[in-house]
Amino acid sequence: MPETPAKETRASEVTRLTNAVTSDVSTGDLRGSTQPAGQVPLIFETGETGRANRYFPNGRSLEEFLPAHVLRGALPLPDNSELEVVRHFTKLSQRTFSIDTGFYPLGSCTMKYNPKVNDAMANLPGFRDLHPFAPDELAQGALAVMYDLQSYLAELFGMAQFSLNPAAGAHAELAALLIAKAHFAKRGTSKERTTVIVPDTAHGTNPASAAMVGYKVVSLKSDARGRVGVEDLRAVLGPDTAVCMMTNPNTLGLFEDRIHEIAAAVHEAGGLMYYDGANANALMGNARPGDMGFDLMHLNLHKTFSIPHGGGGAGHGPVGVAEHLVEFLPTPVVTRRTGGEQPAYALDFERPASIGPMRSFWSNFAHAVRALTYILANGGEGLGEISRLAVLNANYLRVKLRDVLEIPYDEVCRHEFVASAQPLKRATGVRALDIAKALLDRGFHAPTIYFPLLVPECLMIEPTETESKETLDAFAATLRAIVEAARTDPESVTEAPVRTLVGRLDETRAARQPNLRWS
Amino acid sequence: MPQPEGLLYSKEHEWAKFDGDVATVGITDYAQNSLGDIVYVELPRVGSAVAQFASIGVVESVKAVSDLFSPVGGEVVEDNATLEADPAAVNRDPYGAGWLYKVKVSDLAQRGLLMSAADYDAMVAATGT
Amino acid sequence: MYTPHTQSDIEQMLETVGVPTLEALLRVPDAVALKRRLDLPEALPETLLVERLNAYALQNKALGHTSFLGAGAYRHYCPPVVGSLAMRGEFLTAYTPYQAEVSQGYLQAIYEWQTYVCLLTGLDIANASVYDGATALAEGAIMAVNATGRRAILVSKAVHPNYRAVLRTYAHGMELEVEELPLAADGTTDVAKLDAKLADKRFAAVALQSPNFFGAIDVPGAAARAALASSGTIPIAVVAEAMSLGALAPPAAWGAQIAVGEAQSFGVAVAYGGPYVGFIAAGTEHMRRIPGRLVGRTVDGEGRPAYTLTLQAREQHIRREKATSNICTNQAHCALIATIYLAALGASGLRRCATLNVERAHALAERVARVPGFTRAFSAPSFNEVAIEVPHGMTAGGVLAALQEKRILGGVDLGRWYPEFGRCMLTAATELTTDAEIEQLGRALEAIVAERKEAVRA
Ligand SMILES: Cc1ncc(COP(=O)(O)O)c(C=O)c1O
């Protein structure tokens, strides 16, 4: 999730170490591990030519096989010993905050525990070493994994069918909007259906995906309750409406409780309803987008289904559709034929109405294995309980923080909620960004800040279900201490972080004189 | 700070300085100040046609982007190539070295749709910030 | 469920919230409430879970076969050091490094990855990653469209068919035209008429793949390069087998302004098609048009060098519908694997490995050509794949099926995408392909020829 502060304060005047944090609370091992100090030289600055690792046998030279003009001259990569490589990347890992090191309440990102058994299963040789062009009959296990996963997702979310083709949420949004375009083309109305409606709380990928399909984006202001107003929506609906993209609960963590009216209005106007499933952890097993009138949706398996984010990816973003849109799903689709001794699974490429493939091969398969493992580990009941506990954790924290920060929409939230530092900023000059940085000093990751855009100085907090009450208590106490520090000694907060490896960065310099590679 | 005289202003915080039928365009001090450190300016291509008040480029700060709306319409005849290497000029000297581009104005009557320095000041004052 | 809550935790927390039950927290209007119990499996304890997943994996019988499959996904040796470092939980369970102060390690690794891509392609800048090779091509084409204002793309028929299909999917959404360049007889792209094609300056980009889908080294000669330069069309190099970058002249050497490709070969498992890692490199002039994350080096308030996500104003979370791309989550962890792989091998290891690929493919081609009736389909020099023409009266599909009976996956049938090549199969060798495997393939083909003779006689 983005961090979009209006203006960055320069941290150059910060005097480090001298301003020890006074009102710290003891959080013991709940905090992220302390990161070791000092710079790590770039891999290009270490090693010596000729310090090679012997992974491969010696043999003949390239010139014996290929004409000189097709060959490369210098290959200017560093040669490091294996131990140097191990130390280098071990050090880099120690300088990286992660779920495994500490509490990561990054709103809209669902930073839950990523079970290790998932990784072990994805790494089974039968999955890991299976080539995508292996004939279907020799890949029945993989196809069954895909088929079962897509079927379970369809049942869980009330869609007719899912395709595992897209690689991430945004990629699935693109697939879904291409499906919408194909749907309108089939009805002969794609020339008229030119707009996509996106609430102002929507994630940036929604409008960006719409633009990639040539749609005009109409932004819809949230009402006083932080939700889409049915009347406001009606005002923008028309014969030009193609799709209305909604996140439910929305990025304020609020359930769109008039969703059935919204869906009815959009359908009446001839449009399609799209469900951005980034927040599916709030309702999985308890309510289904399909029952709310959504025609299209995506899931971020790397949020709800415990796939590790890996520092920004890879994710996995299945796209789901209602019955009338199944024919447009991207290729290939995994099919199952019964009748023989065993069901036979196959990749189906022969789908004339399909929007075509979205990627080189069939899916981010290793992640499909992880997601299926997670579903089987928890079972249908467990998945429902996971959502309930995620919502409990968020509400518990919301109530605990009520008298610490402003909670602009202070009602029962779902899996996340937003707080605002606007009153604090007026009183002390301390902003959401400063609070975020102060949390880093105290061993916690920061919440998502400055998103959604409609809440000024916003902190979007998503604890997830895998965090204990003790962790939530410690986090609340720490935030309380930071806010107290803001009142008594605001500089101690605006100068944070002072205990991290580096202080606030000169981002202006990074953007004005971009240095994107070593040379 | 009060706006320089002799320039005309748009609601979208751009200024235009007319020299015959050629207008030099920039953003106001208020605009540069609210954007923060400007890191990049995307200018219209020389030779392209722009319509008055149409969106023709963007100004980027570290974590925000603002559309540029041309205060005048006509043909772009020159752009400020130095901004490529020194976008900070827009922050330092928005009415001088930080100018953006020049337009051969198609119709001088467009001036009637722009504000005087005093009117622009009043508009900014009314916005509050 | 991996949840730590005890019953008393839940009770206390509900009380704090002031809600009687968990269910009450999730109440939705009746109109949209769940109408029935969901039909989903029961939870499995971990012992049974592992057994269940193993059962799926064991159904993938391909693993018992000798494999010559390539065509965009390659089986290479990955030293254990790569997995052992990459699977560290700190890397695996981090999010996108938005908070730079606590993410210096990962940011530095991505900066190193960007540098590796630049060094390997010969271009100035590279992004943190995109989904895979095919989407890299689509995104590269969009960069060219934005750079030139033109709305048509010319792509060689020798570019991976899946990449071309994805390019069309994206192009359809953006209403871009896609046209194809034909093949020459030697298995490379026919660029003889490029001049005429480019004359009307309609094309934003020309995309050429080398080694191309048939394994052939396929870079434009001087005349084609001159035609490209004078038309203002942006040359895009497609690299579907990144291992080739260890041996062959880099894309920048033939004038590519944008290089897109797939880096799966650098330590990333074939894993039935994903996740892999797409890369995009380009000249500095395209810096503001490159999609996705970029890591830059800067300093902190005390002047210490540090890394951060930069030029974010290009991206969807700031520019929304005007962003260069909609990409958000990318393939960072696969890029990390590739970075560690390249660090472990070094220049000498990568060159050696790439050389072995060429040598093995050569040995494979020679052995197969000794089988009566089997020939190399194309004469152009190749990297680690060769297109093989099967004898008259046979089809590639038929030969591959017969090989499969002998537990050999001989390659892919080119007729699947090129009806005119129904007698050609694309066969790959890597540093892992042994002499014994090559001999096994040769003997199997000889047996197939002999069996056929028998059948014809009978
Ligand atoms: C609400 C929302 N929608 C869409 C996305 C995009 O998903 P992805 O990053 O998987 O492309 C995100 C991810 O951050 C999100 O939070």
C-alpha cells in the first residue's frame, strides 16, 4: 500500500541517539528484531575476478560452436566466493523488516502469518520440477491442484468459476475489465459502454486498470458514512456505464451495507459489478460477493490466503466470474472430465470467446499450491473463523485506540480501520508520517499511511487474525506513548526514526537525480 | 507573497506573460509551494497544438502529480529544456528561470478569461491555506 | 487456523469491543447474507495435510521422464545456496519496501537486481520486475506507444507464441494494432522488407526475440538496423532464455532501446509455469515511462547512502488512471532468487553454464541428425534449443507421443502454433542434459523409425 504524504520534512537536522525515546513501553520480543548497523557493500564492490565457484564442469569454449560476431565480449559481473555470497545476503535479510520479525499492521495488505508448511508443499519435487509443457496426462496432480483451488474459491465467494491465470490483483483487474469489454462487444454495446465507476476510496490499481482497457474513469465521492451513496451512484449511472468497481468492505474497513441496492442500480443501468477482493479476509466464509450481486471479482491470494509477499511479489490474483461471463475467461481454463476410472483434468485453450492469455504460462502455480494447502489446513469452518477473528482483532484495536487518535468512522469495522492524525497535527505539528516513523523506532512496522485519500493524515491499520491480544495491547500502548510524546516533545517524534539503520531518506534527491543502478 | 504584476493568471494556478502573440507559461509561487519539491515537469511537445485550459502535461513532486492546464491556447513554440536537468528551478524561481513553455496564442481574446494579479491573490486568499 | 486466540481472549476482547458474539461483528443485511452452509472440505491436521499434498504431487508423472522440454521454461541447475538464502523468512515475508528505513536490505537487493539486468542487457536502466516474459513484452510495447504516440506494434513470428498472444490480449484492451513479421527459411525473422514496412512510420516498436522461439540466434543485420533508426520505430529485444545473456552479445549491441524478457532460468523453478520473473531494461530516455517499481540510491539526513523506492509518481497509487501501468505487486522474490543466483555463479560461472548449454544442444542436434530421416529444421546458429524435422510421413505430434511411451518428453510440437511446421519439434538441452540422456533420445528415435518400418511392412 502506498504512502503518499503531502510533503516530506527533511531529516537532515536530526540529531541521532541524543533524543532517546522517553515514554517507551517494554514490548519484549514482540518487536521486530534489531537490525545490525553499518553499510553492506554492493555485491559489485566485493569479490575478485577468478574467485569462481565450481558448479559446472570445464569443457569446450563457445568459439568452437558459434561465430564470433554473435558472442558477447566482456561479462562484467562480480565473482564472489560462496561464503561471501552467503554473508552478503544474510546481512541484507537482517536489514529487512518482515512478518517473521515483527508486527506488520499494514492496512489493505493482510500481513498475516505465512505458514511454513505452505512453502514446504510448494517445494515438493512433483510440483517444483514440473514443466509447464508437460502433457496433461502427466500433470494430473498439478491440474487437480488448480481445479480444486478454483472450485473452492468459487464456492467460498459465490462465483460460477475462477481462473488462476492472472499473476496479481491488478493483473486480474485488467483481465476482468477485458472480460467486461468482451461482454459488451458481444451485445454490440462496447462503443457506448465507455465508463468505469470507481469510489474515491478505491485502490490506485482500479482506475489504472480501467485506463488500460480504454475506459474513462468516473470517481465517486463517499458519503458521510464513508460509503458509496446509492443516490450519488444513480446520478453517474447511465447508458455509458460499463463497470462499477467496489471493494467491500471498502478501504476504510467499512462494509458497504447498501451493496444490494448498489448492485441492483448498476445492473438496471446495464453495467457490471466488479469486486476488488483485496479485503476478502474480512468476510471469507461469512458472506459472498456472488450473493451481493457482483459479476466479476479478483482475489489477492497473497493477502487472504497466506501466500508470502516476498518483498513485493510474486502474488497470485485469480479472477472469478458469474455464469454469464464464464466463456470470456482467460485461457487456458482447467477442465475436469468425469466418467473414466479417475477424473481427467486438462488445460482448455479452445475457447473462442476468451479474452486470450494474460501471461506466459498457466498460473503462478507454486502459489496455487500454497493457497490450496492453506484452505485444506483450515477447512471451510476454519476459514470463516479466520475472518471473524481478523475482524475481532481490528475492532479490539480500534476501541483501544479510540482515545489516542481520532477514528473518523468510529463504528464496528471489519478487518481494518482508519485513524487520523489530523487533530494531533493541528495541536502539535506531528503528522501520520511521523507516527509511522516513530513506530519503526519501536520495533513495529507502520500502518499504511495517507491512504485512502479521503481521510487526511490517515493511518490504515489491519492487524490480521494471527496476532495475539498481547501484541495488539503492546502496539496500542506504543501508539499511545508516541502520541503522548508528540504532545510533550513533538521533536522526538518528528525526528524519528533514530534507531533504525538509516534515518529518513532524501527522496527529493532520489527523484531529481535518479541513481537506479551501480556503475 | 503577492503575485507579480503584468502577468495573467488561471484558476488552476498557472501564469501567462504575453509578448505580442507569444505567451510564456509557468506555475505560480502558490502552486510550487503547495506541490513541494518538484522533481520532474512533463511539457507539451514543441509544435503541438494546445487548447486553452486543456490538460497538457504534469508537474511531479516526490509523491504527488498535478496536471498542468494551459492558461492559453495555440501552438507550442518553445519549451524550457533546462528543467529536465534542473526541475528545482520551478521551486526557486517560478516566475523566472522556472518558466515552462511558450505558446503562439491563437486568439488574444483568451486574455479575457484570465485573472489579474489582484484577482488571483484574492482567490488564493479565499482558499484559506 | 494459525490464530493465537484462547476462548478467554475472545471473551475479553468481545467485551472490550462491546459486542456479544463474533458473528455479530460480521452481520450483513439479510438480502446478501449467506443462505447455506458452504460446501468446503474439513480442516486437516498437518500430518494428513502433508500426505494429501504429496498425493497430488505424485500424480505428476512427468517427473519420471527424461525431459527435453524448453520453449520458454528451462530446467537449469540451481546451487542450494540460492534457495537457502532466498527462503529466509525476512525476505519471504516482507511486503513491498514502503518503509525504507527498515527495508534497506531488500531495497539493496533489488538495486543489485536492477544493476544485473543492466549489465546483462547492456542498457542503462531496469525496473524491479514485472509478472513474466510475456507481460514484459506487452508493457515494453506500451512504453514504445507512449514514447512515439504511434499505435501499432510489429512483432516477429519468431517471438514466443505465448508472448505474442499476451501482447494481443493487452493490445486489444488498448486498441493497438499488432502485425507480424514473417520468417525466413533459415529460422530467423525475415527483415528483408522491413524498410518498406516501416516507411509509413506507423509502428511504435518492432519486437524481435533472440534466441528466438526456434532456438535460433536472431538479431537484425546492418540494413534492418538502419531501417529501424530512420523510421523512429523503437527496437524491442525479447529474451525468453536469460541464460543466453551469459554467452551472446547483449541486446544493446544490436541497437535495442528496450529489452524485455524472462529470467526464470536464473534459479527460479519451472514450477508448472510460475511464478517467474519478467524484466524490462531501457535507455535512460525511457526512464519515466518504465512500468512498476524502481529502487534508487540516495542518502539519509546524515548523508549516509541508502536505498528507496523512487520515481513513484509514474505509478498507479499516485497517478491512478494516468499511470504508466497498473502493476502493483510484482515478482520481487523471484528477482531476489535470480540476484542470488547471479551472485553465486559470478561472471565465470554464468559464462561456463551458458557455454555448456550451447555445447549440450550441439551434441543433441548432432546425435538426432544421425537418426535416419531426422534433420535440423533450420540452418541458423542456435543457443540451447533446436527445431528438429521428423521424417516424411510422420508428424512431430506422433513422434512425441511415441517418445512419451518410452518415458521421454522430447520437446514441443511446433505445429501447435505453426501449422506449416507440423513435422517439427522444438527440443531443448541445458547444462543438466547428460550424454546418456542424449543417447537415450537418439536410440528411442531410431527405435521409432524401425518400428514404423516394421508397421509399414506388415
Ligand atoms: C484494495 C486493493 N486493490 C487492489 C490491489 C492490487 O493488488 P496487487 O498488488 O496484487 O496487484 C491492492 C494491493 O495492494 C489493494 O490493496
